[in-house]
Amino acid sequence: MDLYDLNKSYPSKRGDVFHSLQIFVCRVCDSMTNRVIIGGYPGYGVRVKCPNSEKEWHNELKKKIAWLDKPHPKKYREELGAEICELRARYKNDIENDIKGRPDFLQKRYI
């Protein structure tokens, strides 16, 4: 399988889907992927989507993490942080990675 280096040349037509040499890690669930989609509005661009983003538990976790970024009393932030850790532990076995080929794990980026 050909892996494309995003720092060099890669398919650039809107709708192209390929796998990159770089690894992308989801900030929500810590899953990894190297699947890249060219697209976006208004033109071209590299898009990477978490392989778990369509799952209900992923969206619930994403909302709680976004809520944690808002100003709250210390006690509430601690409770919310504990709840996020509990959800991550509960769904750890449901996380799906989408790694193809032999990517460079030293080139991790976050999505």
C-alpha cells in the first residue's frame, strides 16, 4: 500500500481518499488513523476524521470535553473530569483504529 507524505506530494483532487505516512490521534477518544480525505469548503484541503466520530459514545464524550473547557467551579470541574475519565475507560474496548500500511508513528498529529 502506498502511503503519502503530507509534507511532500499527495493526491489533491476533491474527494480523493488515501492513507498518509503521518498518524492522526483523536483528542476525544485517542484512536489513531492515517486515512485522509481531500475536500472541504470552499476548496481543497486535507481533512482527517476520527474513525469513531459517528458513534454515540464519542459524541457524548466530545460534548463533555467541550463543557470542561468552559469556566466552572473547581469542584464541578473535578467531577466532570472524573466523569470523562470514566467514560474513556468504559469505551476503551470500543475504540477502532484505522491504520493502513506502515506509517511513521513518530509523526503523530492531533485531530
